[in-house]
Amino acid sequence: MFSSIRHGLFAALAGFTVLICICYTALALVISYVTEDMVVERLLEREAAAMTAHFRLHGEVGPPANDLIRAYASLEALPALVREQVVAGRRTAEIFTDSGQHYHLRTLDLPAGPQPRLYLLADVAPLLVVSKLIQDVGGVLIFVALGLTGLALLLAYLISRRLVLPLQVLAHEVRSLTPDGAVALSARRRRDEIGYLAEKLGATIAELHAALAREHAFTRDVSHELRTPLTVMKNSVVQAASRPLGRQEVAQLRAGIDEIGNTIDVLFALARAEHIAHEPLDLRGCIEEGLLRLLDSGDWDDERLALDLPDRLEVLGNRHLSRLLINNCLGNALFHGGPDSRLRLSFANGVLSLENTVAPGRAGTMQGFLHGQNLLRRIAGAMRWELSFHAGATAYRVDIVPLRLP
């Protein structure tokens, strides 16, 4: 089992290289021997044709023109090994002997005469170039073959390393990723399949990290943001066991329920923030909706409200998150400012300011607003808005810098 894809690819290329070398070496030897035999057979054919032509012209069998070829008129005159091939019915044969002779036999049938059949026997040992070549320069050929094989293996190693290196780098970068780190895969700039894989893999990992971060933030915020209102409600319920709740305590209990509802809405909106599209919207419309809700509930009256806003406040964001942000800021201003607080909303130099007065005796209750600041910052951050809080002895101001349309 190979430890990496590079080793497997190198083994495949090396095996293919060695196989090709062996096959071509064997093919070259076969072609050499076949060519050698064909040359000898061609010599015998030419000699047989020449002897037949001489017999037709002169009526007798002439001697072979080639010194390597001998003509035998009788079967008994042939060497024993050659005679066995003729007796076996073979008209042409190639015979090897232990004494070093290498015979090629060809049977020649004459047209007529006292000797109708001749046996042409060629001792071609002096013509065996391939065997002699292997004996003389076989060591050099083996050395060259091993050198070429080594060069081919080196090229296979370099090619396998070059081809697999991007995948190894990608695997190392993916292995080094952390949930809180940036996803930066260098192979995404490549214009091939590896680049496409790196781009899609990076996007998938980034989405997974974002989903895990939102889940972690949701779990943390549920534990943190709901603790304060639940504590207030628990204290009110404990007091209700011993005496009837007063008007202020009932109002506080109702405010806690409303705050829990608003917090849950914000948490779910932030958990789905990645799937909520950004679009142009009129922020003044969101502000007016929130103010009308407060006026209709009777918790606020228009005499304590001052507006200094343009007729239309076009921004870039998400309508649902923008409404939650404005409603939470207005609700906190009402809850922590007290029943007699005044609220002023103004927009200048790209900054939306929500400022409410705080009665001197309620300045300490403003600390309770700190537990919701993290959620409001996360809402603003999801829309790429800026948010800041300014607490004073007699007033509390929230500054929102939304994204403006280009």
C-alpha cells in the first residue's frame, strides 16, 4: 500500500517504462533474427533459381555460385541431423548443431534428368551477425539499456513529482486549516481541474466554518443574552408566590418577555444571516414602523419624540435585520430611559443617531443594556454597518453608520 499518490504514480510510470523497454528490446531481437533468416532464405532462393536456369540451358547441374552453399544429390550424403528433417517430410528447415554449425536446408526439384531432386544446404554460421554482435558488444548494449532505463525512471520520478506536487500542497493546506483561520488555498489560481477543485473545496470549507461559527455564536448568545431577562422574570415569579405583583413588576415582567422574544428573533436572524440577501432599502421606513409600534402600544407618545431625518434614507442592507436593529435600539431606549425619557433620532454626515435621556436615578440601570450590545453589533456586522454606543450621566446615544448606495 503506497503512502502517497506520488509513490503510486511513480510506481505506475516506472513499471510502464520498464515494460516498454523490455517489449521494445524483445521486438528488436525478434526483428533482427527474422531479418537474418530472411536474408539466408533469400540467398537459397536465388541459388535455387540460378541452378534451375543452368540445368534448363545445359542439361546438367552446375556447382553453387555461393561458397557457403553445397548441393547434395542423395539423401545419404546429408549430415545426420539434416537427414532427419528431410525424412520427416520438411522441404525447408533451419538446423542447429552442438558443434557450432548452423544449417539452412532447401529442397530443389529439377524439371527432368537422372537427378530430379537436389538438396541445397547452407552453413550460415559466418553470416550470423546478430549472435556475433551480441557476443562482441553485448556488454555495451546492456550498459546503454540500463542507462536509458535509469534515465526513464528519473524522468518518471520528476514527472510524477511535478504532477502530484499541486495535490500535495493542496492536501497540506487543507490539513493545516483551522476553524477560526482564513481559508486561502494557493491552487485556486490554477486554470485546470486542480484549480477548480481548490476553489470549490475552499468555498465549501469556508461555508462550513461560517456555519459552525454561527452555531457556536447562537449557542453562546442563547446562554448569555437570555440570562438577564430570565433572571428578572424568575425574581418576579418568586415574589408573586408571596404577594400579588405590582403594576411596575407586571410591566417589568412583560418587558422581559418582550425582550426574550426580540432576542430570539435576533438570534435566528443572525443564524440565517448568510442566506439573507442584501438589497437597497429605505431606512426611514424601518424607523417609522418601529416608532408606530411603540406609539400604538401606548408605551411612548409623540410629545417626547424628536425626528431630524431626511424624507428618504436609502441604504444598502437587509430589511429584516435593519428592522430588528432599529426595534431593539428603540426598545432599549424605552426600557432603560424610563417612562419620562425623551428620544431624538437624527441623521447627519452618514450617521444615524438614536439618543434618549436618562433620569439621574436610573443611570445605574443603563449597565443592563450592555448584555444586548453584542447582539446589536453582530446585526450591524452582518450587514457591514458600523455601530457605537455612548453612555452619559443624563443621556445615552447609539450611532449607526449604514452602507450608503453608490
